[in-house]
Amino acid sequence: SADFFVVGKNVDLYKDDFIKLVNSNNLIGYHSNSHSNLIKLDKEKQYEEIVSSKKLIEKNYGIKIDYFRAPYGSRNNISTELINSAYKKHILWNIDSQDWQKDFTEDIIYERVIRLVHLYDGGIVLFHDNHLKTQNILEKVIISLQDSGFIFKSKFN
């Protein structure tokens, strides 16, 4: 199992995949409705991004979402207050795969992640499912880390 932080607007768009995540004993966290930078929004828009769309997903899919990850890790006093009132925890990461870097090849991303996971003896690795590079290397990363003795588990369940 793994922890997936979903963007609300994509849940219905990829409904079958979302249902597979839910039914596969994965932790489902929320990553805002549209992946907007929260600190650039007023309080009403932040509420919409952080809370209201989450409630719709919970109602429509019969699940409870207890964890939140702010897009870009960006938050201010308003968003922090909203997150703390609606979720058990705000989860960040300690290893950024940097799969979003245009000039990073699959090999660079792979080597970076493997090196940092070994350096930190584990951790929370940030990947993005919308990057083909990530989709191409993720299985290789998982197998390599498992072969090195790492065990994948949710810290939050």
C-alpha cells in the first residue's frame, strides 16, 4: 500500500483509478481541488480548495479523508487554520524526486531518489503522477529499494 494525495478535480475524471486506489487499502489524502498555490488565494477560495471539495469526495465515495498535502508545500496562517480544522495532519515530504524538473532525465530522478532514501534511511518521497518520467521509473525505484531491504508502509494508518 501507499499514500496518495489526490487533486479533487481529477477524482471524477479518473474515477476508475480512484476507486482502485480506495479499494486497494491505500491511504487517500487530499491535495486541494485544483492544485492552486494556497497563499495566492483569499480565504473563501482557500476554503474551497482545502475543505469543500473534500467533503464532496467523502460523500460521493463513502470515504473519510484525514490527511492533507498543500500544493508546493505552500501555506499561510489562513490555510494552516483551515487545514488544522478539517484534517488530522498536514503531511509534507522530506525527499523531493524533482520529477517536475524539465531537464531531469529518468536516470537523474532514479539516482536522486535512491541516494536520498539511503541517506535518510527512508522517508516520504514526493512524486507526481502526471509526469511520464515518474510513471516510467516508479516500478524500478520500488524494486531497487525493496531489494535493498526497505519496506513500504504508510506512516499514517
